[in-house]
Amino acid sequence: MLAFLKSLPFVGIALLLAYGAHSFIVGGLNKQVDKLQQQVEMYVAQNVALQTAADMNEATIRSLEEGAKRQIEQIGNLQDQFNVVVAQKNEALRIFNDHDITKLAKNKPGLMEPRANKATKLEFDGIEELSKENEQQD
């Protein structure tokens, strides 16, 4: 028992040293855990922000695709209208090429002038109507 009492201070010192080492190691590990938790929270917040941005980008892409489809349809409609106008132009040019309008106008001015005025008025009225339709579409 005496040997035990003599060794008691050394055992106490050893226990104190072991407790100090344990506290030091556990404290360091707790700091690392706290640091890692902060990083996880930061990464979660960044992930939420990136997910929100990705959702907005997807919505923008869908909207742009829909706009592109509408533009393609409008271009098709304009192309159809253009083809009709070109056909009308070609028909008018054919008529003018088939007839000598100058000679006819000199010989019969009363016949040509009213017809030219009427045709011009019809064309201008058509252009005004198309302009109104385009204004309403915009």
C-alpha cells in the first residue's frame, strides 16, 4: 500500500497529462468539425443560389424557344404573302409588256386615264389596309 501511495502523485500527473492531451486533441477536432459544418452551410447556400439561377435559365430558354417558333411562323406567313405579291407583280409586268400603254394613252386618253387613276387608288387603298393590319399586329 505504501508503494501505491508513493506512486499516486505520478499517476495523478500522468492522468492530468492524459486529460490535457485528450482536451487538446478533442478541442482541435471540434474546431475542425465546426469549420466543416460552416463550409457545408456555405455550400448548401451556394447550391440553392445556383439551382435558382438554373431554373431561371431554363425558363428563359423555354421562352426564347417559343419566341423563335413564333418568328418562324411569322416568317413563313410573310414568305407566303411575298410570293403572292411577286405573282401579282409578274402578272402586272406581263400585262404591261403585252400592251403598248404609251401608244394607247396617246390615242385614247379618255379611256386610259380613268382606268389608271382607279387602279392607282385601289393599290394605295390596299397598301393602307396592309399598313393598318401591321400596326394592329405590332
